[in-house]
Amino acid sequence: MQIVRQAQRPVEARPDGRTVTALLDLPVNVPVDRTGMLMVLHPADFHETRHHHQFLYEIFYFLDDADYWVSGNVVRLTVGDLLVLEPGDVHGALPVPHPVRLIVFHLPMVPGDKIEAIDPTEVPAVSSSPAGSGPGTL
């Protein structure tokens, strides 16, 4: 797990008037033949079942404040934060009194990769290659 706080990252002013904040440079140790991007809305008081992903990295960009459970820790996230989850990180959204919008990136996109946590405190074993990941795999 990695947390990137946008408010703590340097802002670069460009000559044309734009500003750019570099949020993430993430090396991944899996082959990537496709990625996924989701716009997610959790309703107020939403509680997500704890789970992990065997092969994919999940990168959450928060548009609202949120609380998450990650590998035994409660993580408070604020607008603009990134939460980077590696394969095997057990996680789930915790209830907050307002809706939470977030953009989720899957890298690589591996359909069916979500595994419900039997014991949410246990660290799962992670395989070295996704089944069915290759060109043309959905």
C-alpha cells in the first residue's frame, strides 16, 4: 500500500500558465496488455466486503474524503489523495456519512481477479502471472 497526498506534492508552474503535480511513478512487476478505469460512487454509509486482487494493482483517486481498511489499518483519505494497492493488499471501503466519488485504475485489467477475504487479517499468497492475461483476453 502507498498513499500519495496531493496536498504534499510539489506543483510545477509551466511557461504557458499550466500547473502540473506529479502524483505517481509506479513500477509494476506484471505484464500489462490492458488497463481499466472506473468512476465509482459509494453511497453514504457504504461498507465494502474486504477483499484483495491476485494480479492487479488498484489505484484510487479520491474526489471526496473517505476511510478505507487496508491490511489491518484504517486509512483516512482526503480529496486529491491516491491510494495505491498492490496485488495481495486486503482492503475495503469503510462507512462515512456522505457519498464518496473516486476514480479507480486497474493495472493490468484482469476480469474476475477480486477475491473475498476469508480472514481479513491474513496476507494472501499472490501468484506470479494472471490466468488468461494476454492479447485479446477480456
